[in-house]
Amino acid sequence: MIQRGVVLGLSMPDFCKRPNKPWEGDDYFDSRNSEASVDLKDVIGGWGKTTPSLNEIATLSGIPGKMDVDGEQVASLWLDGHLDKIIAYNECDAVTTYLLWLRIAYFGGHFTGPQYEQEQKLVRDMIEGEIAQSGRDHMKGFLAEWDRLTGVLGQTSRTS
């Protein structure tokens, strides 16, 4: 249910309300009984029951996942001296993770629709600024994939 709600872009604050005490109700976001953090992989994957990869849940949600490199290639890239590819991979992965976090925060009712759209716009503006100022051309591919996924999934652009 959490996965489908996130993928569909729903906001469900009542479902996501966290109880103050265990006897006050269910906590669907309890990361291994800890109040200190929420592990997105655990929450979305139902604690191992149906764990999607970051790439899978992001892509289904209209967020670019893995594009040119995945984590299994990093050691080889390091040994071959391709630090630029490792940096590009990490930058894209960090933005993917943040966008997925935003989507889950929206799902949990921490943002209204307009606030969620504004946060995504801030991410897009940051990426465009990095491309213009720092020449991070790999982020052009990230933006193109974000636009493509938005179009394929028939979502209204939340970033324009």
C-alpha cells in the first residue's frame, strides 16, 4: 500500500500519522522500532517483504534512477581512474534519493501539493544552476530523464 501510494503521488497524512506511544496506534514508518530515523528502503519494501531497489521505486515514481553507472561498477571505475564517472554517479544518486524522500514526505502529509511542487522546482533550479555554473553536463541527462519519465507516466509536471 505504501509503495502504490508513493508511486501514484498520493498524500495520505492520516495513514502516515505516527503515534506517540505504541498503544496509540500503528506506526507504518517505524524503522526497526527506532524513532531516530526512517529507512526509506525498509519502509517502502515492507521490511523485506517486497523490497524494490531505489532505482525501481524512483523510476516508477517518475524520478530518474540509475542511468549510466550503478553501484556495482564503482570499484572498477575507481581502479580504472574514472573518478569523474563516480562523482557523476554519486551526484545523480543523491538527487534521486532526495526526490524520493520528498515524495515520501508528501505521501506522509508533510507538504501540501503546492509545497511539494515548489520543493521539486527548487531541485530542478539547483540542477540547472549547477549545469550553468559548474559544467555538470551529466546532470543534463538527469533532467532529460526526469522529463521523459514524467511524460511516459502521464504525470502533470510538478517541476515547471
